[in-house]
Amino acid sequence: MPKSWRGRALAAQPAKAVEPTDRTRWHRLAALLADMVPGARTIRVSQRDPGHIWPSPYTRAYGAQGQLIRLNRARCLTVARWVIRAHPELSWDGAYDLDLTTGVLRPAAEAYTDASGER
């Protein structure tokens, strides 16, 4: 029996759904991946695993000072698939870097360019 106020049943209130934006989704993904890969600050994702001839999801994780963090195969594939599925609009021919502190995904080639735009 529903609660009532002065003998009448309360009217149902419409649910107030908050539509998540892309920005909040990226932050949530970055937070989940930071929990999955402790100590990582940047994750590089690509479709080119160096050990395979065919396209295969691949991940490398780097710490705050740029040191490589080793990932087992299952974690490597899971992280890569999550990032690729979260950004289906991108062409995954090249590698992308995901900054886990901001949730920003940018092409990995930008990491190698200096302020003048030279490589």
C-alpha cells in the first residue's frame, strides 16, 4: 500500500534522469582504467599488436615519469577494447594516448611533437 498524505495516495513523480555527456563518460572510463592499472597515468591503445601480423587490440601503460607498466595479455586486451568501444568514431589505424587524469584521448603522434610542431 502506498504511503499517503491526509488519506490520499501520493501522485507518482516523474523520474529526473541525468543524461551523461561524453565528457563524464570519458572521466568515468579513465577512472575505471586507473583502478584497473594501478600506477598508470597514460595508456596507449592501438590496433597493431607488435607480435601479430593481423590487427589486434593492444595496450601499453605508462606511469607518471613515463616508465612502462607491464600488463598481462587479458588486461591488455580488456583495456584496449574498452577504449576502442568508447570511441567508435575514431579511425584506429594509428595509436592513441588516453590521459587517465583528464580522460582526454589524443593521437600518440602528438606526444612526439614539440611546441613548434616539429618531430
